[in-house]
Amino acid sequence: MAKFNSLKKHYIAMALLLGVVVLACLWGSRFYISRLSAESAVNIARRTAVTRQILLIKAALERVEGELDLYMLSPSPEGRRAHHAGISELTDLVDGLRRLEWVSRSGFSQELAQLPPLIDKLSQRSLELMELRLNGNEMYPAMSMANGFMLQTNKDIQTAFDLATRETREAGGTQNVETLVLLLEGRNAWDRLISAYRFYLINRMGSLYEEFLASQVNDVELEYQRFTGILAQLDARRKRDLTEFETTIAIETILRSAPVWYEGYRKVTEINTTDAWRSDIPLIKNVLWPLSTDIRNELARVDQALVDEAAHDVEAQAQASRTIGYVLWALGLIMMVVIALGFLLFNNRLLKPIAHLARALRDEAKGRHGVVLPVVQSTEMHYLIDAFTEMRKQVRSRQLALEHQAMHDALTNLPNRALLLDRLNRAILAANRTHCNLALLLLDLNRFKEINDTLGHQAGDLLLQQLAVRLDRCLRDTDTVARLGGDEFAILLPDIEPEMVEGVAAKVLDEVELVYEVDEHNLYISGSLGIALYPVHGDTAEELIRHADVAMYVSKRSNTSINFYDTEKDAHSISQLSILADLKKAVEGQGLEVYYQPQVVLPGEEVIGAEALLRWQHPERGWIPPDQFIPIAEQTGIIRKITIWVLNDVLRQIRAWLDVGLVIPVSVNLSVWDLQDAELENTLIAALEQWRVPAELLELEITESAMMIEPERAHALLLRLAGHGIAISIDDFGVGYSSLAYLKQLPVNKLKIDKSFVLDMINDDNDALIVRSTIELAHNLGIEVIAEGVENAETGELLSILQCDYLQGYHISRPVAVADFEKWLANRTLRAVPVASV
């Protein structure tokens, strides 16, 4: 290492030389600045004392003016004493200012001698203003008019209203109802007019500025116009002899008195818009304000003298700065010479080797390895080149690791979305060249969120790692398994015949459904697979991924494990987009219709209510079943608008039935998207209030699968809705994933057995066993049971034997329009429903 020369020694020598020169210049400058600063400090201290005293005088003057303003608002002996104390303080402060050293030295002592007479005069005039304030009528000329005949006129009008209202209320009768309403409105309008007038007077007494009162004057005029409008309606009824005797006289009294009062109001406002509205204004504007201005002007002259002297000091400081600047220029020239010499040294020993090393770094960044490094003569550069060599090794190692991380999932070490897209595009190009097929499978795990919520995310991560190993193990080496995020996986099957894809999908699901051992727990999950084929279902990577995702969504929604992409089930296909556009028009244009299917009680078929079912009569396609347009509405978000429309239509119909004496509870279906709507609760309560329907007559049906999407949120929402009195029922029970333990926590009133178990329970013992078990378990939890899908008498009799509470199905009635439902209901008995008010 001894053969290298150290740049550090050269740097120290140059730094010492430059430091000596700089220190000499700094010492001389410091001596000069210290002397000048001492003189400036003395002057600043004197000026500061004067400035502080002037600020105290200005503050005292403002307090004197403030105390005078407060006295004018609310005269009191304490206010007078406070004002006198302020004048005394102001006088003492002025005497203190005259005794300051700077004032005496600058010759302002004689000029400031004018301030005490001005203060004495201000004190005397202020006392005159206080005396004037004690006489309210003298100070406010308009007050005598306001307290005179206007007050009496107000009392006459109020008395007339009271007399007419009492007589009209006691007389009763249909024709007097409108008169009584007009009298009450008139009395309220007069009270608001008087309140606005009084508010105007209060603001007028407390303000010297006209612009603040414009809004109050406008309020009085508007209230008077409203009052005269109501009075005109009363006069019209009086002329048509639609009023009682004393009421007629009272209206005539009001008709005479109101213009008199208004004329008095106009005179008051005319006085209040001139300088004569307050007799103290001339004294304030012409005497007190000029006196305060003269005092401030005297103080301003002292302020200006302070500014001039400060400017003189600033100029002295500027001169000192210029002197120091010359010294710095000289120092700068010396430093430039030193820098030039230093540059020659460092250019040869440091800069050129660094530039060579920078080129080597750029070549390394561009992938050109094995670059020859420069030969150096300094110790520091030798260290730098050694560090570069080590860095090059580390960078190459980390680059390989980053490339792997960028294309793989950190948890499972499977390819990620980016690598999947790359391989999918490559597979499409290969399939296009060789005219073969490929398949893309999207896998989503069912109930994986429950594992995370119950055992924690660590358990969920371990399960995903086990699943990744299984999926990679059960496929070919040419296939790709990728994790897209969360619990969603993708599987790329290149060069595969379409008829073999479903078998591979079933094999994948078999691996998914095997038991998982996680933290001494045996866990089970299932999956939903969506499949898109190339080129049948798309010829780009984006199309295949989207179509596989649509198919997977269909699998989850329909509770089937495997689904191939189907254009009819894609909300974004051309045909479905057409249906969506027509559906939006139907919602906005009342193209939808609500049908009602009755629900009856066993035995005797007493009617307990009905379920509202949506129907759509398309102008060109005819009747479109709900299972065709409801999924489209759910996928596109329009389901919320449909739900709001159905709720309002059902509540409107319940209100119509109530008006004719029919009390019929109706159940309405909610989708999973409705449960995720933050405004659902407010929307329901607002609709119930709008149609004046008791909450007890509305029942909401929610499917098991809808509740289990976000169980905590659904639980909180259902508890709040039940708190409002709305009934809750579980629809399609038995086909979802909810547990009875979870149902026990919910405010559920009824449980509806899915019709898939009811339709064939006469012939299928397994279905009958499921129905019986469901009824018994529900009854043990205190929940009533409805069986839907009852299509024959035998099924109804069996359900009666199994003690099912209620029936619904084609055997009782098909879903029918309102008119047909009312005809069906005419010969049947409605169960009485206890409601608070109908």
C-alpha cells in the first residue's frame, strides 16, 4: 500500500494555507463589525424604548375608544370609571414618552407637548357624549314613534287575531277550517314580521354603518308582503260571508291597522337612514374622531423620525457591508488561485480515474462485463476500485434474485400475474403457429376468508403454500400454475384438446379438496373453477383471462364447481349488453312489474302474507325470466336501483291495501350487493316513512350465500334493521354455507327451505330427511319455517306432518299480478297482524 500517494496529505496542506488567510480576513472584519454593532445596538435600544412607548399609547387610546363604545352600548357607572381610568393611563404614558432619552436628544419633547391638551379635550368631549347617551329619546329620535302608536297598533292586531282565532275554532264546521288555517298562518306571519322589525331596531341601535342593516330591512319587507298576501285571502273570505261575525270585525280591524303600522315603519326607516337617527353622531364624527386622529398623527411623526434614523443606521451598516465585500473579493481571488492549483492536482490524481471508473460503471449497467479498470496512483482511488469490484459481484447476485422476485409470488414461489401473462402470450403465439388449442383455468377458493378470520392469516398462508405444491405436482411440466393474489390461482394448459380440459379441472379440484394439516388442525376447502379455451373463447390473453373470470364467477354464484365460459352469462357480451341497456330503460320507464305469491299457514291455508317477485315484460323479447336479467344486474351494479324500485313499489302497494283495510305483510328479496350498500338502512327507513307503512309489514329475504360474503357486516346490518321492526328471513336455506351457530346470532324470524329439497321430497327420502331435520333444528332455535316449491297436495300434507309452519308454491298459487292476487285473496282468510299504526 506504500506505493500509493495519499491525496489526504495534499488536501490538508492546502486547507491549512487557505485557513490562515481566511482567519486573518475574518479577524479584521470582526473587529470592524463589532465596533459598528455596538453603536447600532445603543441606537436600537433607544428607538425600541420609544417604539414600545408609542405602541402602549396607541393601545391605551384604543382602549379609551373601546370603553367609550361599550358605554354607548350599555351605559353604567363602571363604564364611566373605566373610561376615566383609560384617560389617566393615556396621560401618564404620554408623559413617560416625553421623558425618554431619544425624545429629548431628537428635539421632539416640545412637539409632543401638544398631546396633553388634545387628551384633555378628548376627555371633556367624551363626558359630553356619555351624558347624551343617558337620554334615550334624545339620542334616538325614532324611538318615540316606535314606542307610541306603532306599539298600540301591534297590540290591536294581535288582539284581533286572538279574538278571530278563538271564535273560528269554537264555531267549528267545514267552511271554518280554511279560515282557521289562514288566521293561524296570518298570526304567525305577523309575529315573524314584528320579530324581523325588532331585530332591525336592535341592529340599528348598535351599528353606525348603514350597509349592515340592508338585509334586516329586506327581511321586514318580505315578511310584510307575506302577511298582506294572507290578509288578502282572509279579506276575500270575509267578502264572501265565509267568516263568523266577530271574525269579520277582527279582519276589518287588521285591514285598517296593518297599513297604519306599516306607514309608521316607513317613517322610522326614513329617520334611521339619515344622520338624524342618532344625535350623538355629529359629536363622534366631527369632534371625537378628529381628536383621536390628531393624537395618532403626532405619534406618526415620531414614528417617521424613528424610521429615518433607522434608515441612517442601515446605510452605515451597508457601508460596512461594502467594505467587507471588498475584503471578500480579495479573499475570493486568493481562493480561486488555490482552487486552480488544487484542480490541476485532483484532475490528474482523482477526476480522470473517477471518469474512467464511471465509464466502467455505465458499461456494467448495460451488461458489458469484464471492463478494464484504470491504473491509479492514490490510496483513495485504490480503495474505490476495490469497492467497485465487490459491488459488481453483489449487483449481479441481487439482479438475479430481483428478476425471480418480479416474476414469482413471494408466498408460494409460483409464477405471478406478470409471468403468467408472458407465458400466456407466448402460448397463444405457439398455438397460432401450430394450430393447436390451449386452456386457461381460474381457481378461486371457497370459504378461505373463514380460515383467515378464525385461525389467522398465518394459517391461511400455510394452507396456500400446501395448495401450491399440490397444484404444481398434479400438472404437466409444460403447464403453468400462477397465483394472481389472495386466494385466486390461474392454470395455463398449452397444447391440450378441449375434451380433456374438464378432466384436468376435476383433477385440480380433487387436489384442492384434500385435507390440509395446519397447526394441528385438519382443514377442508373447496374451489370454483372458470375455464376459457383458445381460440373458442378469445384470441388474446386479456380476453381469455376476463372470460375465465366470468366463468369462475358463474361457478361461485351457481354453486357449481366447474364452468366453461358462456356468452349468455357474460354481462359484457353483445347480447347481454343489449339486455342491460333495455333493463336500464325498464327501471327508469316503469317497464318492470311486481308479482305476488301468497304464503299460507298450516292447517287451513290461512294467508299470512306474500312474497314480491319481479317480472319483466320486454317489448320485443317477451317475458324475460329473472334468472336471465338479475345476474346481469348484479354484475353491473344496477341491482341496487332495481331493489330501491321494488321496495318503493311494494310499499306503495301495501299502503294501498291498508287504505282499503287489508293488512298484508310482504317479503322482498335482497341480493349480496344490497347488503354491501352503506345506504340500504337509510333508504329502507326513508321509504317506510314516505309510504307510511309500519315496519312490521315488511320482511327482507336474504340468501345464505349473500350473508356469508361479509358475515360481520351482514350481522351488524341485520341487527340494525331488526331494531327498526323489519322482519328477516333466510332464503334458499340448505344450499349455502351458513351454520346454525351463525344463524343463532342473527335476528332471523323465518327460514325458507330451498325448493330443490321440497320438489321431490315425496319420492326422495334424502330430501325428506333434510327437510325434517331443518324444521326441527329451526324450531329448536325459535325460528319459523316456510317451505317453498309446494306443487301438489301430497307435498303439503307431508310438510304438515313434519310440522312445517307455512307453505308457498304453485299448489297454493303461482306468482300473479296485483289484480289477480286480490281476486285470489277475496275468498280466503287473512291472519290478523298486530301493528302499531296503519
